[in-house]
Amino acid sequence: MSDERFNLWSSLQTVLAAHMGVAIEEVTPCASLASDLDLDRFDRFELLEVLEATYSVSISDETISELITVGDIVRCLHVARTRAAA
């Protein structure tokens, strides 16, 4: 994992704990949003708003629906931030 991705993952732990009520130790790259973190469809859309505000990125509703794990969110944020910087 690159430094940037590690930093994203580390900050994402804090975001998920603070905004979604998830225990920080449960937020691992392989953690499933649905089965491990108990985030339903509505939680994901709330998370989308938090991610966009926190990381100053734009993520489509379709994309957030396709994310399965915390690692998927990290990759999505990395790509979105790379595009925003270009």
C-alpha cells in the first residue's frame, strides 16, 4: 500500500468511526461494507456525502453502490483525488 493510500485508509477509519458509528478496529482494508460494517444502501449514500465533503471529491451514486470493501473505498478515493489534481 502506497503512503497516500495508507493515509487515506487511516483517515477513512476515523471518518467511518465518527460518522457511521463503526468501531475503528473493524475498519480494515478487507472489511465488507455490508457484512462486516453493517452499512445498508441508505448508509452508503450518507457515507457518499461524508466522503465527498471530507475529501473534496465527486463520487457517483452508481460507484458508491459498487464498492464492496473498505479497500474499494480507498481505491475509489485515490482515483478521484488523482483526477481532481489533474
